[in-house]
Amino acid sequence: EYVNTLIGPDTVNTLPDATLEAFSDHGVVARTVDTVEAIVGAHSVITGVGVAGVDMSDVANTLEHEGVASFVKSFEELMSTLQSRGASLRGQS
């Protein structure tokens, strides 16, 4: 259901196949990420988290670094697979 709340212009979201299939089955395609309700709700959550003592700047930095590292790892794995398959195909010629 969280996918329904992430739809909007200029957004990108990577989804596992199972999540994409579930969304395809019962998700609702509608612009939701930048509605007034979503923005007010997000501000409320961020304020509450800050009041609870969570350093959102630190959280954001950590998530950014971990996310980039994850994408780099996935890209490197993809490139390795493509190189191996390319070498395999060249060997079959």
C-alpha cells in the first residue's frame, strides 16, 4: 500500500517484483505524493520524529550513503554479469 502514496511527477521508485505485482493487482494509480494532505502529514511526522529526539539530518545522510552504496553494488553486479555473458557469447563464435 505504501506505493500508492509515492506517485507523482518527477519521481522514481525502484520496486521488487513482488511489490510491483501486488501494486498491479490492487494498487491505485493517482497523483498522491504532493497532495496537500500528504504534505501536511509528512510535516507532522517529521516534527514528531524531531520532538522524539531523532536527528533527521543524520538519518537522511545515512540513508543516502547506504542507498548509493546499494545502487553501486547492484550496478557492479549487473556489469559483471553482462561482461561474463558477453565473454561467453564471444567464446561461442
